[in-house]
Amino acid sequence: MKINLKMFKNVLISTLVLLIISTSCSLPKTTYQYVNKTEIKTHFGPEDFVIDSLPDSPRLLIVCDDRRHPEVQGEVWQMDLKTEVASKMNLRFKEKQHHFKPHGTHQFDKYLFVVNHKGKNEEEIIRFIITPDELIEDKVYQEGFLGSANDVFVVGEDEFYYTDYQTFGGGLVHYKKGIYTKVSKHFMMPNGIEIVGKDIYLTTTLGGKVYKIDRATFKKQKVAKIKGGDNFMRVENVLYIASHQKFAKFKAHYKRESKNAPSVLYAYDMTTQELKVVYANDGSEINACSTGVILKNKIYLAQVFQDYIWIANLKK
């Protein structure tokens, strides 16, 4: 039997890296403490959310996918930030049986862009029109799609960037006027993306680094080290970055929900470049945190698998 040595080498290196990341070091420490801890029920897998500031009462728009049951249709939920009441939103597709397995999401004006893993080797990004209780499919970006999208950041009504989530050949893709271009390459599982002015920030789940990329030249520099980096949330000059510290426990939690996977949230100050841990837990409060933010002394955490958003007040 002929063996592809390059593929074998990549698999071996990937396995070794994952093993090292999964077994080394304890959870990072934090001085932040929280009270009035609450679980807000949603659909399973509320992996990513955005803060919708269009309505009178600000809310979270939460994309959910039950990753343990791929046959189950994904959903989008909303949670009122004042009342903390969550409810399922109606999704109006142009196709009657549109397979919906959402991942990363980003809002631009009245539109919500959602990465959708429609089927095997069938990737797309859907642009929805946001209404009070319904998302209406407006446009689907599929023809010419490059790679396997994870997260998306929208810079115009018809222009966006997304991360191509590959183990070693991962990259950053730009879309404009019907053309997809891979503008930056050689990342190890690029995941979250945030754009601030002329800078693109990007996490790498396997690479364990946060990069800053110049939008004009696409020159990149490492600005922080974070194991298992996931999604960003931005509040003024601070980027909140979710992290998966223990891949072995993450995988065990995926297989069996009773197994805990740690959750860690960092805050990165873009001005001072200070990186600090604002939340760290072994999974007993929330497992596999994928998105998080602190707003007005309250923390909001999303997760990859279970069926709730975790919120709490910052102890003064």
C-alpha cells in the first residue's frame, strides 16, 4: 500500500500538538469573581452571538447548532438584555427545506450574516434581514466559496472576511463583488475574526496565537498567546477572547455531556496590549465557552454544545 508521507506527517504533528495542548499546564488564574449566576435556556450549541443595537431594547442574537446531533436543524435565538428573557426566532428561507447548521455570525446594519455548513463540502454564508422576531433570508453566498468557514466579519453590505478553518493550510478569505480571495495563509486552525479600523485580529485554535493583520498589506504579527482561541467580542478598545484550554476534555465533553470541558475568557487591551483572564472555570458552571463579553459589570458566556447562555454579575 502506498503511503502519503506528507499527509502522515501532518496527521502525526497535529496529534502531537493537540496532545501537548491538552495535557500541559493548569487553568490560568483570575482575580475576577461573579455573583447572581444564571443559566438562560436556549437551543443546544449557542456557539456565537452578536449584540443587536437596532431595537429599542438591546438584545443578543444567538446562533445555535446541536453539534451532537447533526440531523437536527439549527436555530437562532434572541435574548433581551434588560429582561434576560430568551426566545426562538422564526427563520424564513427561500427554500422550503434549507439545511441550517450555523456557526460564526456578524451583524452589519439591518443584516445578520451567518456561516452555514449546509452539507458535506457545501459551505455558504447567508445574509438575513433582521426584524423584531424573524430573520428573512436575503442573499446566499455560495458559488466560488473557498475553504471551510468558521467565523465571519462584515465590512460592507456586500463585503466580508472569514476564517478558513484548516489544520495547517488555514487562512483568511476576503469576499467582494463576487470574488473570493485568500489574502493571508499558513494559520493553524484560524477561528475568530475581529476588524478594528485598518487591523484584522485573528485567533488560531491549534496555533495558540492571536494575530494582528494589516488590511492594506496583510502583513501579520503575533500580539498574544492564547491556547485554543475561539471567538472575539469587542467593547471599545478591549477584545474579549474565548479559549479552549484542554482539547482532550473538549472532545470528551462532546462525546458525553456529563464530562466537563474548561471555559476561559480573556480580555485583550488593544491600546496597552495587556492580556488578562477575566473568567476561568473547570466546566462546572459552563462547558467549552466559545464567545464571551462583559457589559456593564455583567458577563455573558456562550458555549459549543449545551443549551444555555451563562450570565452573572461582576462582584465589586
